[in-house]
Amino acid sequence: MIALEIGDTITVKINGQTASKRTRNRVKENGPTFVVTKIDSVSLFPHIGQHVNAVLVSSTTTNWTGWFPAEEIVVSRTAA
């Protein structure tokens, strides 16, 4: 994934090799353009300590905000 900063406007495509159905649906319903809100490691299964690198984004076309696991998306920076 490219280096991202909070406030970047990005175009998101799904990673066909790793994207979950949830990620595919969110990009289709709310994308493909998003604004980066936060970059972090989030807990998928806190009881076993499994974390994943993820990016919190807000859609530029709908009112949706949510996390995308970094390994499930392909990102390019959108010209401002």
C-alpha cells in the first residue's frame, strides 16, 4: 500500500486475491473515492490478540465511514 496521510483523498479498488465480501460491498456501495480519517492496527479477534493494519475512511459520495483492512484494498492517491 502507498504511504497515506490523514486527509488524503484516495481511490480504492478491491484486492481480488484477499478482499472479503464485506469489503467488496462497501467499495461498490460507497466508493470508489474516500478520504483517509485514521491509519491504525485494529483488533479482529481481541480475545486471541489478532490485529490487522487498516485504514479508516469516509466516503466522498455517501455518509459512510468505516475501516478497510489494508491487505484487502488497492489504493491510489486522487488528485486534489
